[in-house]
Amino acid sequence: MSATSPTGAGADPSLRDPSLRDPSWRDWLLSDTPASRSQAAWGARYRLWCDFRANTLAMGGLIVIVLMVSAALIAPLVVPYDPAMQDLTNRLARPSALHWFGTDELGRDLFSRILMGGRVTLGMVVAVVVLVAPLGLAVGCIAGYYGGVADRVLMRVTDVFLAFPRLILALAFVAAIKPGITSAIFAIVLTAWPPYARLARAETLSLRNTDFIAAVRLTGASSARIVLRHIVPLCLGSLVVRVTLDMSSIILTAASLGFLGMGAQPPSPEWGAMIATARRFILDQWWVPTIPGIAIFLVSLAFNLLGDGLRDVLDPKQR
Amino acid sequence: MKRLKALAATAASVPITLFGLVLVTFLIGRVMPIDPVLAIVGDRAPADVVAAVRLELGLDEPLYVQFWIYLGKLAIGDLGRSVMTSHTVWEDIKRFFPATMELATVAILFASCIGVPLGVLAAVRQGTKVDHTIRVVCLAGHSLPIFVLALLSLLVFYATLHWAPGPGRQDIMFDEQVPAVTNFLTVDALLARDWDVLRDAVAHLIQPAAVLAYFAMAFIARMTRAFMLDALAGEYVITARAKGLSAARVIWKHAFGNIAVRLITIMALTYAGLLEGAVVTETVFSWPGLGQYLTVSLLNADMNAVLGATLVVGVTYLAFNMLADLLYKLLDPRVS
């Protein structure tokens, strides 16, 4: 890619021609002759960002996610009502200036509950990703790097877990422990790691016999060092793409578990559980179950758009 | 010869995966906090009855012996008795599973008939408004929770427009009017030549099947588009075009012909995936299939039923995956 690629040149010719204006941080980033490793690294990152920025849909997804994350972070400070506060004289109210999204069957403010529910959903997603990515990475890298028996055993185990439909294994697992957010997180982790393991294994296999790994091995590096310092970092790119694309399916699984009564339990303002309790009002007060549905849809669509955009930038061969 | 070897390798991996499947289900059943003995005899039973039942179930044995007993029972199709329906789980599954398969089959037919042409269209018109619209429609299918779409479709088509007959598998007045031969209600109605029952069954089937089909369609269209783009960029397509063949012939015969096998694989995989969507769809539409059986059993802590249903779904899922694999290896001459 050339150094002057899609960086949105303005009408002013001086902006287009670097020689006509003062050197800036952008020239430093886009320099063809970086003076240091960090300059080259940051330049590469900046170019990726420029590519990504050109993708309107992906940017839209990113903006929605940034908004949602910040809303979730500051939710306790900004919610207009206590999400658990009941007002039985004002049940199932229509959306109004007082209650932006209306109220539910116990007169609780839906807007406040949606905001607080964002925290639950986001918390579950973060917990799942924090657990699942390292687990899949570890299994895949070990299987791919060591090969032989380890590979065969680990991949068989992976196949067994892939052989269950995700939601159904998660349901059975949650039922075996105890319905709730923590079990839902573990159940999703249990069902979500196999694709990561396969991905990491494939990447490791393609790296294992490269010259630079052979060179590292010749310098006397231990297997652990090779895997941790040289193979894992190179798997991260495709892993990040996979995680982002997987986010929406994690959100949907968590919501489905909540909807089926096996995830977050009422009165927790989890979106899926909210729809489950409100579904009997679908015919008359349709907004009560629909608004959490829209929330789930928006967030998961945003993650899908972001994931697509990231894949195009980071992993063009998978396009 | 090579192909036979590849098939044998696939076939050999099945028993191991199947064994793992059974082991996982067994372990889930054993870690659960509900005492299976109390679930049978109730919590007021005298201590000696509890002890006797515990002995009878083999729960005093070590775990590996219990697993062996479990395997032995599985081999003769004994999945235990459901506390909730008081039938054996196997009988329940025979009754409920065809309803799920009926739903999934109609859904996959809808999804393929719409998804494949949409995917081809998007690929042929790559980068145009048509392509973008199809892409957004498909992305929505990947992002919308299936129960939300199901609820909204009930609101619109059942409650507001009165087009659909609503939840359930048939109208109560037709209940048990045709003899259950296959337990596929539409097929049974056809066999009995009872057209009213057939019309009613089809009317009830369309809405949940369409909801389910949307999600399958999104995936199929997306994959078709990707495969088709790949194929259209091939040199043989350029050659075919240079020879002056019509656009339709190039697209459908040359390009599509090359991706058809991969698409069949994708359809088999999607079919398997529909089992999962069916759990949620059936709950919303009160469809008396395996999914609803599973969720109701879950809420009643009826563990034999849960594990039996999970195992059956797992085995079916595995079978479809294997089928996809086999089809690919059998039909595609490029696989060596």
C-alpha cells in the first residue's frame, strides 16, 4: 500500500502534498523511511486505521459500541430512576417524556432498566471473551506446536464439543449447575472455545515450520518461549477478528439463555430475561418486550459490522 | 482409492466423537445437584425406600461402573423415564422429534429456495445497491435474536393482520383426527387423505418455519455470495465469457456448477444448526417438538428427559455434520 492511501485529502492542495506544509504527526506516521521500530509499528497501525475508517458501516458499528460501552460504564450515575423501583400505579405505561421507553409490568422505568441491562450483557460478554480466548489459544497452540498424541487428543475433545449445538449444550450445562449469570458465562465458555482452538491450531501449524521459528529454535529458545513469544502474537490478529465476529453470537446465546429462564434471573435487568417476563404483553403493550429486543439487535448488529470491517482490514484473505 | 480412504477416516472418527458425546451428557447428569432418587420417590419417602431405589439405580457404584451401566442401557434404547410425562424418554422423543424435523425441513427448503438465488444475485451485482441491501438483510439475520423475531411475527401476522393461525401445531378441533403413522403431521394427513387437517397443519407450519428460515437464509445467502464471488473471479469464467456465452449460462452453468457441491454441504450444516434455533422458536410458538420438550423439562428439572433430548439432538447434529462431510468428499472430484 502506498503511503498516501485513502487519508481523505481535502480541497486545499497544500494538504495533499506533504512538501507544501509543515511536517506533522501524520507525516511521521506515514513516512516511507521510518527511523525506529516504534515509528514503523505505529505507522502500520495508523494505515490500518485509515483503511478501517473508510468503511462507513464498520465505523457505524464502532460508534454504537463505544456509545454502549460508555453508557454501560456511567449508567448508575445517569439513570433517571432506580431500575428496581416499582410503581404499581403506573404499570405498562406508554413511552412518554417522564418514562422515555415506558414502564414494565411492575411500573419499573424501562429506559433505566435497558441502560443497566447493558452492563449485565457487556459484563457477560467481557467475562466470556476473557476466559474463552486464552483457553482456545492455549489448546490450539499446544495441539499445533507439539503435534502427535497431544494434537490428536486435544482435537478429538474439540470435536466432541463441536458436536453439540451451542445453545443446547449450554442449556444442559446450566441446568446441571444452577441457572444464573455465572453458570451462563461458564456454559457459553464451554461451548464457545472449540472454534478458537481450531483457528489457533491452523495458524500454529502454518508457522511451526517457518524459517524464523527454526532460527529461534537454533538460538536455544525453549518450546514455551517459542509458543508464547513468537507464535501466540502472530495468532492474535485472526483471533481478534474471530472474537469480534463471535461477540454477537455470545450476546445472542446469553440473551437466549435469559429468555429460556436459564441465564440471568429476574429481577436482573438482563435483556433476554426482560423479554421473557414481558412476552405475554406482546399483543397489547408491544413496546415492553420489543424495546429490549431492539437493544439486543442493535448491539449485536454493531459487533457484526465491526467484525466485518476488522476482518477486511486485518485478515484480507478471509474476505 | 484415495477417496475411499478419506471416507473411511471420516467414518472412523464418528464412534470416538459419539463416545465423547455420551460421556459429556453422562457427566452433566452426574454433577447436577438434584438427587435422582428423590426426584423419583419424592422427599417424603421412608429412608429404606430411598436406599432401595438408590441401589436399584446403581448409584452406590463408582462413577465408571455407573457409566458402563448407562452405556448398556443406551445400547437398548433405554433413556430412563421422564418424571414429567411419566412416559419413557424414548417414547417422548419418538413423539416430539418428528415435529421438530418437520419444522426444520420446511425451514431449510424455504431458506435454500430464497437464500441461494439471493446470494448469487448479490455476487453478480457485487458492490451495487442490490448487493448492499442483501448484505444488510443477511446481517440482520445474524444479529436479531430469534425469539424477538418470533414474537414480532406473532404480533403482526397473528394479532394484527389475522393472517396466521397462531401458536400450536394444529387447531384443537383436529386433535388426533388422523392416525399418527410418521408423526409428521402433514405426511400423516396426506396418508389419511384428510385435506382439512392438512390445510390446518400447513397453515400452522408456515409461520414458525418462515421465522426459522430467515436465519438459515441469512447464512446460506452469505455463503453463496462468498463462494460465487470466488467462482466468478476464476479464469474459466473469463474464458467462458470470452467465448461469447450468454451471461445466464456463464453464471448458472459454469460458475454455479462449481460451487453447487459446497452449497449442499452448507445446507446440511445449516439444517443441523436449525435444531438449535428450533428450541427457541418452538418455545415461542408452543410447537410441541423436541425443543419445547427440552425447555419444559429443564424448567421442571426433569433430568432424564433433558439428557435424553440433548443426546438425541447431539447425535442428529453429528449425523448431519458427517453427512455434509461425506457429501463433499463423495461429490466433489477436486477432493483427493
